[in-house]
Amino acid sequence: MAQILTFIGKGGVGRSTVAIAAAHQLAEGGQRVLLASQDPSPVFGQLLGQPLTTTPQAIVPNLWGVQFQAPELMATLWDEEVKEREARYLRFPILHTVYGQELGIFPGMDAALALYTIRGYNASDAYDVIVYDGLGDLTTLRTLSIPETGGWYLRRFRKLILESDLGRTIAPFIQPITAAVLNFNWSWENFAEQPSQEAAEMLEEGTIALADPKRVLAYLVTTTDASATAIAQYYWGSAQQAGISVGGVIWNQTSPTPEQQTAFAPLVQTELINHGGDWRSLVGKLPNFGAIDHIPQALTIDVPARQVRAFLPGFTKEQVKLTQYGPELTIEAGDQRRNILLPPPLKGQPVKSAKFQDHYLIISL
Amino acid sequence: MAQILTFIGKGGVGRSTVAIAAAHQLAEGGQRVLLASQDPSPVFGQLLGQPLTTTPQAIVPNLWGVQFQAPELMATLWDEEVKEREARYLRFPILHTVYGQELGIFPGMDAALALYTIRGYNASDAYDVIVYDGLGDLTTLRTLSIPETGGWYLRRFRKLILESDLGRTIAPFIQPITAAVLNFNWSWENFAEQPSQEAAEMLEEGTIALADPKRVLAYLVTTTDASATAIAQYYWGSAQQAGISVGGVIWNQTSPTPEQQTAFAPLVQTELINHGGDWRSLVGKLPNFGAIDHIPQALTIDVPARQVRAFLPGFTKEQVKLTQYGPELTIEAGDQRRNILLPPPLKGQPVKSAKFQDHYLIISL
């Protein structure tokens, strides 16, 4: 399993430059590194000094590079997964008349396709680190938390269908059709398990990886410009809210004031100054991305103390909202929702109190 | 109907600053302007000098501002549209037990929700111009072309289901169930029309608006930095490929060289120099966004000459690919696909020749 390392921050602060330098630094340190860019334009290749293609190619020893192109990823996914799956389950497949090469791209597909592809590279065991140079904004955070969000939708709606009159009413009608068309039988009782169990396991696996800084780790990149630091702070909180560990902040081009440094405590802070914007001069000056012991945990659930603690830096009390609509707790902050599935002893318990203190939302059940 | 005006370019070049200045300039010129920001952080409000909320609020005479927050838009959409629609069609609605306030956000939802909201503001007739400060990259282009892409999926898959044995096989089973659960009857013959006709018309309407620079218009913003201009060129071609008119290029902070200017001919070029990065100093110095006569058309179909001409600047011949898989022509360029529905006399005709000349892909049928 590889570590996915990504850089987030305002556009123009030098995220791609830092990502390229990080990939080189890790490769020089002996790790097998894949540098993956979400920018489909020739610009990333120009910055790197070598054009990239949609399949990983060697750059220097231990370093490979790849550039995602959504239409091509879509065509591959369609032919290798969607059509294959349809042929496996359906007796009269119809999607073979639709070509992967004609499918249009909706917003969000780039992100989902990138995550799907990264998952494949991860599973290949060919790399120790995947440096993912994504859009570097909320899109990157939402992309990495697709398994967590997807897991929520799956368990919530599966439960809904199972418990609804509608589900029970239409099941006897759907059953013979699906049995005739698909190659497997199912009963109302095992509907929850088959075939959605396969998806649930994949999403669960992704959610576990997301919460582990050895598997998924983000670093903030910022200049000392007021907008850039405000965005970095906002993304810091947003990353925690998405369940993604933030390992540190990289100050690019200029040195922070003591106030700016304090705003990012307790993160490890690295200053990159007096360089001409060339990534070559930054190799060796970046932090040790393998050191993860200092990283604050995004979420802790203390069952004996009946307490949930969510670390949400970069937000004020007014920006954090806690609700309890369905069977789970929902935290809203940073333009994102996080649904917390409580362990059995706390499940379904009403919230007794909640306070926001020292960047922590502390919920007592 | 309002004009949707958006700014695209590399992060950090000053897109939001220009968007704010443009909104003020248009409002001072007497138009009713809505400034809509996709940035959910407090940074946009700091730049504007006034915090924004998720409902439009007055800033100065003729100018209103709004900031999109995906979770809130999602909750509104869920309660006002999804639940309402379910209640209208289903006898046993189940979604009322799911709360809009607990739904997680996937990548791409921000974009789709923004477009849905903009469509509502547009239909309200309360504004003459909607200045949309989106992510400014391919996401913005994909967002605006959702109706075109969506229209393609709808007509392609509707046709597929209608023509497939599978569709005909399962229709007699589905018909009684849907008739029992939904409040309307349908036959296999009118399946194509009801209820997908409603969606088809909405998407068609959006596609027509997209192709009209009086309705949707993008401007490039760039500095003279090599990466920024390369991205601007790439986005120029990508916008044409998405069917979006580009009105001009705004050079921010520094003056372009003659070579840089030539690379963006025949676009109207505006230079914004000697300003401290404050939008106030830019009001009145931006181009006339109402002047659209000079804008090259993205796509022309000449039926008598049996010719399709697609304007694709910013790409080399190698970056443009033409295919004809299904019943339509597919152009691939700039990480996007464009499926061209030919008018009846040319429909289904094989491509005789295609050449790429002076930024035009010229296809003869």
C-alpha cells in the first residue's frame, strides 16, 4: 500500500512546484514514487521539464509521472469495468453499443476518475508514495473523501429501502425480472448483502485508509499573502472535516510573521525562501513526509467517557454546526458535512451537550 | 434573461479581483448585477470588503452579491425539488425520512448546484447580468456545459433503451409496478416522451443559451507569466470546445509582449497595469462586456456546403481528435468531448475529410 501525499492551498502559491520537488525528494530518498497530475494541460509537463502521458512513465530512478485526462480514463473505465460488469450480470447487455470514446464529462467526473485510477496504482504495489497534484482546493478534499461520503449514502439509502413499505411492495415484482435478466437470484432478506455488500466493503476500506496519515496525508502550501493564508487556514479545517490528516504548512517565497505562525500551531512549519520558483532548488528542503507522530487526530470517539472530539482548526464557533437528524451525528463546517457513525454503545444516543473549545468540537452523549 | 459572465484563468492571476471590478462597473453602467462566488470561504467577502451570505444581498445600487455554500444549496434542492417531485409521482414516498441537512457532498455537486441556482436567478428576471466567479478552470467550463453534456446522455440512452430487446422485454413487468406506485400510466410507445421530455426541453433550453454570447460569455484573465499564459490559451480552446464564447483576454499586472498578443488574436485584449491589486482602481478600465459582435463562433454547420467548422484555438493538430462512433460526430480536445448532433440532411453521413487549419477543424461530410 502506498501513501497518498497531496498539497492544498490557494491557486498560484506554488503547489505544483512543491509537489514536483516533493516527488523528487522522496525518490532520491529511495522510495518508489508516482507523481500524478490532475492538470490536463501541457503546463504541468513544462513545469516538470518533461511532458507526461496518461500512463506512468519513468522520469528519473524511482520516479514515475502520469497526467490524468478525464476522457481517456472514462473510456478505459467504461470498457474495462462498466461493460464487463454489465456482461457479467445481464443476459442481454445493451451498453456494448455505447463507446467509451463518446461519453461526455460532467463536473466531478475528473475527480472520481482520478480517485479510481489512484486506487488502482495503490493496489498495484508498484509505488511507496503517490504524490497527487490535484486542484488543491475543496475538490481535492471531496475527492479523497468519496469513500466516506459514498459509504454514508449507501448505508443510509440501503436501510431506507429495506425499511420502507415501498421496498417490500415492489420487491416481489422486481425479483422475477432481475432473476430473468441478471444471472443471480436474490431474496428480500439478502437484498442488503448482495450486490451492495461488495460496494460497502470497498468504501469501508477507503474510509479506513483516509483516516490513516500513513495512507493519506495533506500538506498546506501558502505564501504570506493575506488571502492565501486565510484560504490555507480554511482548507486546514476543511481537511480535518473531510477526515484527512494535515501534516504541516509550507511557507513558500516569504517568511511568516510570528502571528501567522501561531495561527497554524501545532503544525510543522517549513519555510522555502530565496528560490527562483524552480523546483530543483527545493529538493531536500522539504519536510520529512514520513514523520506523522505529531499530527493531531481529526476525530476521536471515547466510548467510556461518552465523548466525541472533532479537531476543527481554522473555523470560528459560528462556522461549526452540529445536528442529529437521522441515526447519526452530522457536523457541518467548511462547506462540507461529516456524518459520524457512532459505535454500538453510543449509537442513537441524543446529544447532551456540545462545546467548541481550542479548535475542538466536544460532543457529550 | 440575464447574461452570465465568467472569468477563467490560472489560480492566482486575479480572477476574483477582476470579477468584483466587472460587477461594480456593470452596476455603475446601470445594469442590475448579481455577483455570485463559488468560493465558500470568508476570503471572497474580505476581497469584496463585505461578507456575503447564501441569499443575494444588496451591496451598492444595482449590485447584489451571493456566495454559494454547497450543503445549504443541497438541503434546499432536496426539500424543494426532490421531495416535492417524489411526493408528486409516488404514492408511497420514502425520501421524506432523509433530511437535506444530512446529505454529504460529492465532487461535482458544488458545480451542479451552482448552475441550478444560477438558472433560478436567471429565470427570476431580477438581474441583467450574473457575474459568476467560479473555480475559473475546466470545472467552470464543464459546469456551464452540463445542459449540453446532459442532453447528449439523455438522447443517447433514451434511444438505447427504446431500441434494445432488454427494454422491450422488461417493459411489461415494469409498467404495472410503476403504474401502481406512480400516479401516471405510460405505454412503451410514449416512454420516450414522458417524463423524460420535460428534462430534454430543459437541457435543450440550456444548450441554446450556452451557444449565445448574449447569454453566456467568458473572459480570460492572465498575467504574462509563462504558465499563466499557457493555461489561458488552453482554457480558450477548452471554452470553445465546451461551446462557450470567449469575449477577450484581460492582461493583469503586466503588459504582454507582441508575441503574447499575437497568440490571442483575434480576441479583444485589455491591459490592467499599475494598480495595487485593489479592484476599486479597475472599475471603468474593463472592456465593454456587452460588445459581442467580434466574437468568433465556436461551431458553424453549413448544410449546403456539407461542412462543419469548429473553432479550436490554443490547440495543436495533435491535440484535436475527431471520431464517429455513434450516430454523432465526436471532437476530443482539451480534456473534453463534444458530441455534435447534425441536422437532418447531414445526420448519419460518414466523414469524407477533416483538416485542422488556422485554429479551425473543418469537417466535410
